[in-house]
Amino acid sequence: MRRTLLAAGVRRALAGLGVPSAGQTVVVGLSGGADSVALTEALTGAAAESGFRVVAAHLDHALRPDSHEDAVFCVDLCGRLGVPLRKGVADVRGRALRDRGGLEEAARLERYAFLRAVMHEEGAVAVAVAHTSDDQAETLLMRLLRGAGSRGLSAMRLQSGDIIRPLLGVSRAQVLDHLRRRGLSWREDPTNADLSLLRNRVRRELLPYLESRFNPRIRETLARTAALLGDEAATLEELGDVLCGTALVREAAGVVLGCEALRSAPRAVARIAIRRAIEASGGLRGVAGDHVDRILALALAPAPSGRRLPLPGGRETYFSFGEIRIASRAGSPRPFAFPLPVPGRVALPGGLAVVARRSRGPVASRGETAAVVAVPPGPLVVRTRRPGDRVRTRGREVSLRRFLMSRRVPAQDRGALPLVAAGDRVVWIPGQPLESGPVEDRFVRLELEARA
């Protein structure tokens, strides 16, 4: 059977990605719509030649009374193609209510969670989704209307982590031609005609207008522009990662970013570093460009210390001593104290845990995630600070309060810091350099990790 333009495009895309190879498995998202049907059939043909395995995955979003009929269609299609099918049902409306978001976003989150779950269960190397060059053009226009920067305007990429898009160089017209030549039918989602949705208005009104009045090849032009912006955004992100490698510090209470490093970097790179810091403090949900720009403006100001900016997710940005701290908004921290056996593990409030193991020297109490400390006799306790706490630093003992002030730990963060102590002697504070005392009784390896 002669290859269509779509089939040839899928093979070129897979060859460029290098996945899947012979013996590997790829999961393809199959909604029953034209694009996903064409991709599933094309992957099946490529698998027969290259020796990889295809598993289809269909999620019923349960948003229409007849949505179950899509699953029936997919079962029949996969039976004819000889492709295993994994099915699931999602409560999209329930998720939208819980997240206080829209149905489209809730459906997207549920869909990708399901596809990744199938990928892990099948031992697959990637999930293939059926975004076309038309989808790319629509996405660029939607993000342009919302005021995105180069990162947002780069839209979708051929590969994003474990997601691959073999149809990204294929037009919707080529999809329909492939289906006609292969004699394949598909399901039409009636919501695609709902002009209250922005994507549908862009698809049915804006793009046809631009084609008829300005550029008959506007879809191809926009897709090419998105690809060029993607290359440029990738370069900027690499520079942002380098900046974060030197200027970003993760602490128990959040993350810290140095203002001076941001001032010396190009603004585009500084914005990426700020986004990375926000992401590391709890994700980017609800974070817009305005949040990043306001943080950058204060970082570039001559004296921002003491200023605060709220962030989505119950977080805030606090400027202190030339540093930007991003963490949960300060409340009244509740003190805690938990015995720490050696070996042992203690779960802490806020999603962290301290792990203790027997170890040998030398003493190296300088890490956020791992340290070996020498501790005096007596039981160890993971707790918050108390009056009379002492630490050893620079060859002498000082009060914990004075030490934290010298380390420029903001006052509002000190009460919630987890520390390990024997009596009133503090032997470890994640991320802070402490020393052993003159009497060393035992060595213990301590680690701070995310709570399972």
C-alpha cells in the first residue's frame, strides 16, 4: 500500500526522535477523533516495519450523554488494527470543582494522568498524542491573544519529556486525506462546534479570516514561527538553568534566589530563573507573566528588602538581604518535637521527612539533603527551636538566635525550621554549616527528603 504524506511524516518524526525502537512500546492517545485515528493507524503501520509495539489508550471524560459510544468505536477500530486498547473513565466535572478551574483544563489533566498511568503499566517509552500543525497554529494564536512571551508562543514541541507528537509536521488536510485513502471513519465531538470556546473561535473564525484576507498559507507560517520560537526559547531556558545552578538554593521552607545574579543576567534569562524558582517552590499553577515581572522589577530595584509579593498556591515572595525567598505565606508556625531513632525516619509537617542512619566521620554538616554529624550523648529529637538552644560554629558555641541572624535567615522563617538536637545542643539545620563539639560520641548521617 502506497504511503500517504501523513504516514511518511510520522516515520520521519519517529526517526528524528529515535523512539520507539524495535522491541519497545509506545502508548497512543485514541479519542476516536480524526487526528487520533489517523495517528493510531499510521503508528500501527510503522510498528509492523520497525518492530515496536503500539498500545492505544482511550479515556471517557463523561462530559456527554453519548460519550461511551466513543469507546465502542475505539474498541472496533483497535480490533480491526490488531492494537491492544486500554480504557478508562474520568470524573472531569468533579476535578474541575475541586481545582476551581475550567472543564478544558480538568479534562487535559485527567487525560495526561491516564495516559502516563497506562505508559507505566505497559512499560512504554513514550506517549504519542495527535497534535497537528493546525493545532500548533491555533495554539500560537490563542497564546498570542493572551499575551504570552517567546516560551509560550513556541507552543508545542515534537517531544516534551515522555510526550511525543509525531503529527506536528502534518496538516489537518493531510489527516483527512490519509483517512480517506485508508477507508477509515472517525467520531466527531459536538463540542468542536461550540463557539463559546476560544480554540473553536480561532479555528472556525480567526484562521479562515486570516487565510482569506492576509495569507492563504497562514497555518503553515504560524507553525513554522512556533518552531523557530521553540528553538530560541530552548536556548534561553538552558541559560536560565545555568543561572539557577549558581543562584538558586533550596531550603526546608522554600527556595532562595540571589538578586545580584538576576541583576547581572539578561532580563529574558532572569525571567526564566524566576519561573524556575517559583516552580521549585510548589509549581506554576495559576502563575502568570505578571507575577514574574513584578518579582523581577523588585529584584532590580535598589532597596527591595522587606517587600512581599503574593503568589498563587498560598505562597509569597519575600525580599531580604539581597535575596528572594519564595515559600508558603507565613502564618503562626506550630512547634513540634519528635524522637529520632538511629536508624529511623520521622515525617514532618509540610511534606518533608528526616532520615537518620548510623555512619562514620568525617563530620560534614553542610548539606540540605545529606550530612554526617557528630552528636553528644543523649536521645536525638527533630523539633522546632526552643529558648536556650545553642549551636557550634567557627570554633565556638553561640545561641541559635544569633547564628540564624548571622546567616540572614528571615525572622518569619525561623520558627518553622526543622532542626535536629540533643538536649539544647542543635547539631543539624538543613542547609546550614554547623560544627561538631569537642566531645564526639557518635556519627549520624541525616537526610531531608520529600515525604512519601
